[in-house]
Amino acid sequence: MKIHGPLALVGILVILAGFHLLWQSRREIFFWLETYLKIFRAALNQPRHEFQAPKLSRFGVGREHVLRLLLGLSLMIVVGPVLIFLGLAF
């Protein structure tokens, strides 16, 4: 694998940092996936004009790592690939 320039190498390191942050917040990923599936199932089971969101008892309780989750996703999906592209293009 040939890397053109140090910026692409920094992009790869940024993607790895994003993976690391996502691994640290894996419980948050499962929580948000479970919450999304509850809302999706409620939307499928009820007619469109009478939709009521389900009561989420644990919503907002103990969810202090959401910023880490969003930062990891943004590093992995946006920032890292842009740096790799810039390193390969210029």
C-alpha cells in the first residue's frame, strides 16, 4: 500500500482514532439502536394519523457519552476520508 504524503497518513490515524472512540462508546451505540427500533416498531404498528411515540423510560438517564459517540462517527466518516483524499490528491 503506497501512501502519498503525510496528510493521508494523518487521515488513516484519524479514522483509527474514530474507531477507538466508537469502541469506547459501544454501550451508547446499542442504546441508540434499541431506541430507534422501539420507535420504528411503534410507527409500523400504529396507523400514520394516530402515531404516538412510545414511552422511553431510560431515555436521558446515564447517557453522558453521546458526544464521544458523535465525535467518533464524525472522525471516522467525514474527517479521516477527507484527509486521505487531500493527501492522495495533492
